[in-house]
Amino acid sequence: MKTTYLKPVLDLEATGTKIKTLMKQRGITPRQLQILLDFPYVQTIYNWYQGKNMPTIDNLVVLAQVLGVTMDDIVVTRMVEMEIDVVEGVEVLSA
């Protein structure tokens, strides 16, 4: 027997695009954000833009405050369907 679930996963590229858009709307440059977050390199912000990685939770808190939005407004998720097979009392996940 199979049971299907929807699982939210982070969409790194869409989140990066959202960060870039919100920064542009607020007139905040990557260099200004680098200074606010005390990063040694501005490349960290560009990596967010490109979806290479995401801000950590502590950086999301600051970013949300600076951009005047909630963390939920920044992070973009998408749903992935997952099936769980129950075979002789053992659950097996498949994506």
C-alpha cells in the first residue's frame, strides 16, 4: 500500500531572486548588506542571488528586518510529492 505526501523543499534560485528583488525595491546594495551582516566578501550575497546557497537563520532575521518583511516573505518553497510504501510493516520512502 502507498501513501502520498507533499513535502515542502527550499527553492534556492527563487529565494535568491526574491532577495535580489526586495533589496532593489528597498534601495539596498549588496555592498551595504555585506557591511550590515559583517561578511568579509560581497560574494556571499551574489551567491544567494544565484541560488548557490541561502542565508543562515540568524542572517535571515537581520535580512528580514532590513528589508521590512518577514522571513516567510523571503524564503520560497515548492512542494515535492513523496510516496511511502508499506511492505510487511516496513515503511520505504520514494521521491
